[in-house]
Amino acid sequence: MDTPNFYIRKISGSRTWPIRHRVMYPEMSPESVILPQDREGIHFGLFLPDDRLIAVISLFEGENGHYQFRKFATESAEQGKGYGTALLTYIIDLCRCRNATRLWCNARISASAFYSRYGFTKTDITFSKDGHDFVIMERMF
Ligand SMILES: CC(C)(COP(=O)(O)OP(=O)(O)OC[C@H]1O[C@@H](n2cnc3c(N)ncnc32)[C@H](O)[C@@H]1OP(=O)(O)O)[C@@H](O)C(=O)NCCC(=O)NCCS
């Protein structure tokens, strides 16, 4: 059997901050990627076999089985190799195990095609923030 070339595990919120900053908001201050809600979130990291953290995602439980994921990012040099897919499908499976009814995100328009591949559909809600255009996307269970 092939040895998997990565592993995913829970991490602290603070371990997500450097990748969030480097990949998503390099033009802003490092502190700007810290969410007040990070204390309540569950954070996951994808690691290479050498224990290098290369992708992160944060999951937040709301009411009525609704979950939101935020700040999903893969290091630029490692994008397009399937790591984002692995992390996102891990979160989807976790939500299913937790009897989630809905998983949603504020999707950058630039990433909306990516999410469509994994069963997310666009809602009518769009907005702009920090120089990026967003659409709320959701996946029902
Ligand atoms: C979105 C993101 C997390 C995806 O991670 P990744 O590790 O590159 O994902 P994968 O390698 O699993 O990509 C799977 C497929 O989706 C494609 N894809 C990746 N990002 C995409 C995007 N923004 N739009 C459309 N397709 C995309 C890849 O090319 C790949 O296609 P292929 O299977 O035909 O080769 C990563 O591109 C990223 O960090 N982007 C910058 C930050 C960002 O926009 N985060 C999302 C905010 S809502």
C-alpha cells in the first residue's frame, strides 16, 4: 500500500496565522488575519511527511447544524497539487460525521469555481471587503 504523502491534524488557531497572512493578506499587517472567533474555532493543518505545515482551514460551528469554514489557504508554492482538495474534503466528511445540515463560506469570487467542484452552490449574497469580491457559497447535507 502507498504511504500517504501528507497528514492532516488539528492545530491551534495561532499556527494558522502565518500561512493566512502570507497567502491571503500579505499586504496587510500580520495581526489583521487574527479573528476574534479563532478561540471558538477548530483549526486543521495539512503537513508534509517532514512535518512542514503547508495548508490550513478553520471551522466554526453555528446554530442548527450550520458550520462555516474560513481562512482556507495553501502555501503558494504548493498550490495545485491536491492538498486543498484533501483539506476541504476532510472538513466536509467531518461535518457529515457531526450531523451538519449546512456548510458555508464567504468565497472569494476567484475561488468559487474551486468550491463548485465540491458541491457548493452560490447564494445571492455578494460583498466586497479588503479589496476582494466575495459570494456566500453553501453545501447542504
Ligand atoms: C483555494 C486554495 C486553498 C486551493 O488549494 P490548492 O491546494 O491549490 O487546491 P488543489 O491543488 O486541491 O486544487 C484542486 C484543483 O482546483 C484548482 N484550483 C485551485 N485553486 C483554484 C481557484 N482559485 N479557482 C479555480 N480552480 C482552482 C486546481 O488547479 C486544481 O485543478 P486540477 O485538479 O484540474 O489540477 C488555494 O488555491 C489558495 O490558497 N488560494 C489563495 C487563497 C484563497 O483564495 N483562499 C480561498 C479563500 S475563499
